[in-house]
Amino acid sequence: IIVIIVLGTLVVVCLVGGLLVGGGWFFYQSQPIQVPPGPTQIDDPDLEALLQPQPADDPYETHMHAGSLAHAKGNLESAVENFSAAIEANADAHEAYITRGVVHQELGRWQAALSDFRVAKELKPDDYAAWNNLATLLAACPDDEIRNGALAAEYAQRACELTEWKHPGALTTLAIAYAELGDWQAEFRVGNSQRGQG
């Protein structure tokens, strides 16, 4: 059992590295997306066409689209500017806070990311994405002043509840939160439940 727990710990360490150092798994509009660090070369012509600027009468949609395009191409500062403009156009749209928070996190702006995820959670408390991103940041942030394992576990549990304990990303976040708390038995149980769903 000790060997299994140690192996589980190593898996969690690798996941944390992938989450906050190497780009990581993040969630936007309830869909997992993996964002590599730095500029991204888009080679898929269908994706390139989809990301081309589209005329829109709605300033919110215009800036969200432009921000997504900038993000996909690795222009992170431009993405932040456009998502911020989208928030100015519609301050109640939680998706804009989530996406801007993701970009802030990629830029290492932990406090700004934390703030955005918190606002998104308050705006739409039934969307697991904000809870999950917030929990991930609290569980694995390199900044000791932000990292909070107990709160991360609470938020990750809520994300799991909202997905009926079926979303692997939410379960992974919960396992990372338990690992941050040093609760290896709970982390091991969550890992087992993930493998049982595979």
C-alpha cells in the first residue's frame, strides 16, 4: 500500500507540474482545453478559418472572439486586453472572467487569476469550470501566499458535485488538493475512482 501511495504522489506531482508550469489543463465553458506555453503555430486550416475575425454587432462577442484568436496564437497580452474589453461590454458574462483568468495564470499573474476565477464563481455558481480553475490555482500555485489546500479541496469537491463526480478533470483537481493537504489516503481514493471510470 505504501508503494502505491508513493506512486500516486509522484503522479500528482507530475500533474501539478503540467497544470501550472507547462501550460496545463484548464476549463472554459465546461470543456477541457490544453494550452501550451508561448506562441502557438496553427496548422489546421479548419481551425484557422474558425479563428478568423468575424463581423459582429455585439462588442462582447467581437472581443471574446478576438481574445480567443490571440490566445490560440500565443499573443497573451492581446488576449488579456480583448477579454478585458469583453468584460467592459458585459460585466456579467462569467466566461470572460474565466478565460482572462486562464491567461493571467499562464502569465504567472496569480493574484489576477485568483480574482477573475472568484468573480466567475460568484456570477455563475452552477458552472463547475470556475470552481475547478479556482481550486487548481489554490492547490498548486507556486506562490505560498495564494496556495490554500483546504479551500482548494472545498472548491474541488463542489466542482465534482456539479459534474456528478464524473469529470476526470474535476477529480484530478480534488486529488491534487488532497495531496497539498497531505491527505494521501483521500488522494488515493480519488485516484482509484478515476481509474475505475477509465
